[in-house]
Amino acid sequence: MAGVFGSIDSPITGYGNVDTGLPSFVSNVITVIFAAAGLYAFFNLMIAGFTYITAGGDEKKIQAAMYSINMSLLGLIIMVGAAAVTGVVSFLLFNNAGAILTPSITGPGSL
């Protein structure tokens, strides 16, 4: 029976064969991880900045806010550095800077 609101397709249909399936999935997972880490660092910076501004001269709050700001910036630097190192290694090994971040897997065909 066709539903009143339409049909529901499998969310995995975009990952249906060997040519586009696993590489697209891995690339999407990496993209989501980077986006989540970036958003986390951004919001952590915003909260730490707000804490720093509203510290009112309390030395412990200022130190905690500065520590949080430093750790957020360090996390962003590590994230960008990891992407850069991955690109360089990928370029050296495969002559394509995006080969590791957007892999292509060869196989027998569609599953």
C-alpha cells in the first residue's frame, strides 16, 4: 500500500555499490567529524570568551577562561594540521592531495 504521505526510501541507497558506496560513506563521515569538531571549538571559544569578559577580576575565572581559549585554539590548529599532513602524505603517495580524504575503492562491481 502506498502511504498517504509517500514512500520511505532506505537511507543507504546512495551507498549502494562498490564504486561509490564505501568511499562516499568514508568521505561523508570525515566531513561530519571535521564539521562537528569545528562547531565544538567555535562554541567553546564563545563560551570561554563570555566567561573571560564576565570574570569581573576574579583570577580563577580568568585563568579558566584563558585555558579554555588556549585549548580550543590548539584543537583547531591540530585539526587543520591533521588535514594538511593528510593532504601532503596523500600527494606524496598518490600524486593527489585528496586521495586519502576522498578514497576510491575498486571492486567487482555493484553489490
